[in-house]
Amino acid sequence: MAIVDLLGWAGSALLVYSVLQSRMLRLRVLNLAASLALVVFNALIGVWPMVAMNIALCLINAWFIVTLLRARRTGRAFAWAPVRPEDPVLAHFLARHGADIARFCPAVLPGPPGALHALVLHDDVTAGLVVAVPAGPDGWRLSVDYVTPEYRDYTAGDFLYSPDGPFAAAGARRVVAGPELDGLQPYLGRAGFTRGSDGAWERLLEPAAAEV
């Protein structure tokens, strides 16, 4: 019985830990693991209503995980909207997330009037911010690429640097990120940036969908 009790305690602890997560995919995966453990535990001690409830939770979590992964793969998880440096909605976002943005992106915000400012949207929620300044006739230098913790399990970079993203819409053919954004190194690699000998990162872009 000691092993069975341990399984029950471990499943319960993992369930509590899962709901403390801000990242949605991690929450669902941990909650699924906890529910599976509690299915086994309750089956061993014969508490069948709890078995049924945890099986239902397993199915719900599995559905959300599949939906999330499908959205990541198809690039449908995000949209974007341009904003001006003086827009109140941008000021509100910076007031809430400015300290966290500064951990990864040391730029002075908001950027200059000529900069590209785009809010990253997930459904009706503002999930992130992109700021860049012109770099040559067809390029932009990235100052900020930030997504709130709740949405970092989604592949925002796949969308932002796609033909449907803000850079392609601005006519960009490349985006560069200087060494000051090395805190984003794992993300930049996943988003398709490559690092040059000068320490800068570069991402070549496909044309916007309307231009193809």
C-alpha cells in the first residue's frame, strides 16, 4: 500500500503544480500526467467516480494539447496589429510588461517614430510586441521580439517572420538582430535566424503573400 499511497500523493502534487504554470502547453502536459497517475491510483483503490473524472480530464487535456500543437504547426495561433509609439494601448502593454521585456531586450521603449511597432495578438488577447528600426532599403533591425509567458509555448516566431507577418507586410526581405539580443538566442535559432561572423543574427524573409 505504501507504493499506491505514494502514487496518489505524487499525482496530487503534480496536479497542484500543473495549475501553477503560466505556459499553456506545459500546464496541459503536466495536468495530463497528473490525471493519468490519479486514474491508476483511484483504480487500484477502487474509487470509480474519481477514475471516471480523471479519465475525462485526460481526454480534455489531450484535446487541448493536440489543438495547441496543430495551431503551432499551421501558424494560425497569432495575428498582428500595427501601433504608433504614442498609442495608449502600447503604453498600457509596456507598463504591464516593460520590466520583463527589459530582461531580454535592452532597447529604449517605445521606439522612434520611424520604427515598426506591432502588437502580437492571440484571439482577443495582446500576447506580445515587436519593435524594429529600418536597416537598409529592404531590411529591419530587431529591437524587441517579446511574447508574454502564457504564450511562449506557441510558435510566434513562425508567424512573425512568415509572409503574413509584419516584416513582410512592410516590404522587408531580411531582419537582423544585434548581439544585444543574445538573451533571445534559443528563440532566434528556432525562428530561423542564423548567426554571422560579426555576431549579428539574420533572418531572410519570403515576400508578403500579396506580392507573390
